[in-house]
Amino acid sequence: MSTYTFFAAAEAESACSILKMVAQTTDSRDAKLAYASFCRHSAPIANSLPCRASRFCAITENYYGPPAVVLVANSLAEWHAIGMTALSREALMRALTDGRVRTPCPSLDALCQCGNRTELECPECARLDQRLLGRSANHTTHCIDYVTRCIHHDALLRCGGAGSRLEALLIHPVSEAAHQNSVRYARWATDLATRSFNRQTAWSEIARLLTERRYLNESNRWSLASLRSDFQRFFSSGFEDPRLTHITEEGDYVESAIRNAARGRPIHPTMVVLLAMFGTEADTLPLRARRTRPLAPQTAKEQREVEEHRSQWLSTCAQHKGTSRSSIRRLSSAAWAWLYRNDRAWLKLNEVSKIRWHGGRRLKAPPTAVETFISSTPEDYRASKHGRPPLPSSYQSRLAFGMRDHAFAQISERLGGAGPHAQLPGRKRIFVTRRVTHALNTVAPGACAQADSSIARIANLRPETVRAHTKR
């Protein structure tokens, strides 16, 4: 029999929100430690889990169901599995249940990827939860990447706690067209992640729609240049989240998604949603005409022409061994172009092997809106107990914005800090002076003489630190 009293959860409440409630309403040490660890890292698993599902169920004593039920009802595991094959989905579910390695959730660039969204809430949903449960709750549909509005009330999401301030800052309504795009995206994403869309056939349906638009031909070759330009034109009005606008304006993301799908690799669910919207709703774009290939040569003269181009290509490859494919094509561009048009099957079998260059991948330019919102915010969000100035550490700034380690490291390197109020550890004198000034004003405003020990106790500092960094 359980020694704790667990309260009911809201419909589709995220596991992070449930664990927060359990840690606040019970004296379970495991729940408090798990939630504290989650707050320190500010990196929910699959956007909604504070820890692995098996540990969550052990802490809550299976009151909210076994791990399989929690993954479906209280997490976004199915959202991340939208763009995965059956084998990848099984590996993801095993990792989320009781994994010992990093979860294989597809991700975008660090500053484009969403951070901690487990404190976002809809004002209307919060009012209903307060009336029914006596508390506010975070819902899984509000944790979906780049969702800015509640699909039930069309209200902008707000930050209901201390862990999702950056996500709330990046919700920026700019126009009615961006509003409509964001609402459509939220509805599509919710349908794909929850109920009304068959996830097993998601990509096959998208491929069928794009085939009808002539972006995929009979030989399974994509017209990426046309797809990229039409995709950018279709979403030219933008979204209320500037990161999603950046993704649609930068065509590399859609090209990368198409290539990953062709190779059987996982696709980020956001790209699946955007491509589904594009394939279904792009009715105003003209159908592209199919290109016809020339027939294979039949006469002896045409056969001699084939042999000439083949021998020219083989001799070029033999003379420049170890050269990359692109260089070989430039050296014998005429032969390559003729063979590509008329004898492509033979050309594929006789091309030089690919050269894999060692080194990291090229980093894409981050969205400027993220830097702008962080550097221009006038409010200091860092934790400040009893009104004391916050600690001068980048760790406190990262927790205040709800950012992951890698993303915060990148933004700190680009900005030299995380906003106008960020005091790095090297500027200790400024921090101590602020603490001492606050302590003097708290105890006796205008007082000129106080013991160092009293000032240090109120400022939560050591007396040696007060003596070393202040002159009174």
C-alpha cells in the first residue's frame, strides 16, 4: 500500500508537470531529487519527460499508469516518432522507457531547437485547471515545438513558471498572416502527435502529395531546387515564432529532411508537419510539367557516340585517380553531361567513389531573433532570494532562460554573456557591492556603521568577502 497521496492529473498533462505537483504535495525524497535534477539541467526528455518513464512510474508508484501508458498519455514520444521508421520508433521507446544512453530524438541546430517548454500554459486552460484541480498544469500539446497558441482557445501561450522564459519571449505576434500560419501549424502538429492522423503512413502520404505536385518523378528523383523555392514562397508570411520563420526561409532544412527520408533516417517532426501543410494546402502553386528522357540510342552511329563518351570518361577517371567526384565532373563536363542525359545507368556504375572528408559539419547561421530577444530584454530573470541581487554566474542565467548547455554556450560566445544583466564570475566586485548595498538598505537605510558579520549574514556572504571587496 502506498504511503503517499497522489492527486489526479489533468487530461494530457505532461509528466514534468505531474512530477512537479508530486514533489510539492508529498514528502517523497525521490520525487524531490528527480525534479531538482530536472530543473538543474533544464532539458526535458522528448519535450515533456523529467526523467526516464520507468523512473517516473517508480516514483509515482504506477498511479498514473505503467511506462507504456505514460509515454502515450503524458509525453510527446509519439510526436518525435512521426518521422521515424518502425525500427527507429522501437529504439526510441526503449530509450525513453529505461535507456542508459542519449535518446535518439531528431534535433535541429542548437539555437533553432526549442528549449524547456514545460512551464508554458494557455490562460484559459490554466483557469479551467485551477477551477477543476485547484492548480495550473502544463499540457503536452503546449510542449510541441514552436506552438505559440492553444488550439482550443486561440490564446497566446505564456510562461507560468520560471523555466520557460525564453520560449515565452520568442512568442512574438507580428501580423494576421503569421497568426493564421501559427494556428494551422498548431492544429497540424497536434493532430499528428495525438489522434487524427495515421503516423505509420505519415511520410508515405507526404511523398504521394509531393509526387502529385511533380516534385518527385517516376525514378524517385527529387526536384529539390523547385521544392525549395516553392516551399519558401508558400510560407513567406512567416510565423509567430521567429525560429520557425527562420527554418522556412532557410531552404537547407527542407532539403536535409528530404535527403534523410530518402536514406531512411529520422526526420524532425516539425519538418514533417511543414511538408504535410505544404503538400496539402499549396493549391495555388502550379503543377510542374514532367520531363521526358531521350530514348536509348538504336542506330550504329549513336552507338559509336556512346562508346566515345564512355571511353573519354574512363580515361579522365584513370588519369586523375584520387580526385573527388565534383572535380572529375568539371574536368570532363561535356562527357559527364552527355552520359547523364543518355546513359545514366552506366554512368552511376562507373563514377569514382565518394571521398569522405574528416571534420565537423558546417554550422548554419542561427536566427538573429534569438540573440535580439536575449540581449534586449530589460528584466533580470535570474533567481533572487529575499530580494537579494542574483549570483554572478552564467549557470543562473541559463536556468533563468530555460536553455540547454550547448545552446547557452553558443549564445554566450556570440554575445559575451546572456543579456545586459549577465555578470560573469570574473566581475565579483560588482556582485558583492550590490549585495552589501542591498543589505545596508534592508537593515537600516542610511546607516553608516554596521558590523561586517551582520552585513555578511544579511547579504548571504562571508565576512572575509565583504572586507576584501568593499570600502565603507
